[in-house]
Amino acid sequence: MALATSLNAQTKNKISENQVWLAYMNQTRLSNKWGFWAEAQLRTKEDFFSNFSTAIARVGLTYYLNDNTKITAGYGYVHHFSTGGNQRIDVPEHRPWQQIQWHTKYGGNLRVMQYARLEQRYRRKLENPDKLADGYHFNWRARYSFLLQGPIGAKPYEPGTFSWILNDEIHINFGEQIVNNYFDQNRFFAGFAFHTTKSDQLHFGYMNQFIQLPAGNSYRTNHIARVAYFHNLDLRKK
């Protein structure tokens, strides 16, 4: 009986959803050493367009170590829309963040972008499913992203051309309030980029998001149609 109870307790619960993620990502260089980061995201849930799940606004100040390596620190606001069940109201989250990002090229046409990010997550507590409580749950989260990009066609990365993209990003939780899910999630993206200008790109494709929920034995897989516009401005005097 004890063995059966233990096995039942360890049963994995798996759920899946279809979602759409939309994003605008801006990096603006003001001088040889300084710039800023700005982004906005909107995510849906439940069969792509049924409801909103998350909205994100993120800003940051960037310091350029050189043309290929930069450090950014900033603040993000995350709005978690009602999920029903144990959360029937919207929940805010405040998220300071720090990041180092670097770019490399291989063989002339292959491009690699990587970043390591540290986040401090302050998510508002719930008194009950319908009411916010005072105070915040806090945890740290580390993220590492690796993106590989290659051209399609005879004019690599020229305006009006396409390229292919493979991207994987892992998220790790840590902190006193993390008990079961030190592994938070993994995001794998496969898709394409349309180069609107020499520096701007429209990314579109499929993302698989695998999440371990706080209970530890519950997992969610999200099948995501992702569209993101990457807008890069250089305001330095030529």
C-alpha cells in the first residue's frame, strides 16, 4: 500500500496548450559605449487566440564592451492574466534583470548570438484565487540562450532576403522559495527571418516550450506560433 501511494505521488501530470507570442524588440546604440534596450510582448493561450496569458514590457541601459559584446541592466514589468482555477485575477510581477550578450560569425555567413541573463522575480502574492495579498514571492532565475542563423539565397542577410534560425534557451530557478522546480523551462525555436533592412529582422516560426511547474511532478508543453520584430537603431554620428 505504501509503495502504491508513493508511485501515485510520483505520477507525472502533463498538459499542453497552443499559443501565439508577439514581440517587438528594440536595441538602440547612442554612442560607442552606450545604448538602451526596449521591448514589448503579448502572449495568448488556449487554442492560439482564446485568451491572453502574459504581457511584458522591458527596458534596460546597455554598455558596449565592443561591437560584438554588450552588457545590459534594466527592469521588466510582467502582467499575468487570470488563468482561472487557483488564479482568477490578474497578477503583477516586477523583474529587474542583468545580461551579457555576444555575437560571433563562422565561415563568413553563419551567425551565432548568445546571452546569459539573471532575473530577480517579484511576483505578487495571492490571499485567495480572487484577491491579491500584500507582499511578493521572490526567486532568482538564470537564463542562457544560443541562436544559430544562416542565410537562404545568394545575397546573405541583404534587405528583402530570408535566413533560417535555430534557437534554444534554458531557464533555471534558484532561491529560498524554490523547492521542487530548480529546472524552470526550456524553449526551442525553429523558424525564419525576413530581413527588412540591413539591421532589422522579422522572425517567425514554431517554438516548443517545456515547463516544470512548481509542484515538481507537473509539466506543461506549449506549442507556440511566434512572431517577433527586431529593430536595431544606430544613432551615432557617422
